[in-house]
Amino acid sequence: MRHFVYIIGTTDDFGDLEDLKNAYFDGVLLKDYNASVYHIKLPDTAGTDVLPIVQLATLIGRGMAFGDDWCMDGTFSDLLEA
């Protein structure tokens, strides 16, 4: 099983993607900022030559975020392997 974390936050709260990732790793992302974290678990066999597992996890993370009314405009986001 592979575990991923998709993080997303507003450009109002973060100067760049590194700021967003640092807030996540520092454990203050959700309590101090307008941001969300989505956990994704996929079997090791997920993905194909056409759509590798990391791209599949990114699409799932974006789908979860966009389903919660996030969008690409005015945000930074990244997929991290947990």
C-alpha cells in the first residue's frame, strides 16, 4: 500500500509552495492557515505505464480538493508521499 498526502492552501497565506510544505511539516498547516490536507491510500499495483501511481494520486487529491470547493486559481498545492 502506498500512502500520499495532497496539501492545498491559498496564495494569500503562503508566499510559495515551499512555505506551504514547511507549514505542513511543522504541523501548523491546518490550525494557522486557510489550507486542507487529503490522505490517499493506493495499492502498490495501482497505476499503469500511461498513468503512473503518483499521477493517479495527484488526480485523486485534486478531485477531493475540488469537491470541497478548492480551485487551482489562487492556491498552491502538492502531493507528498507519506
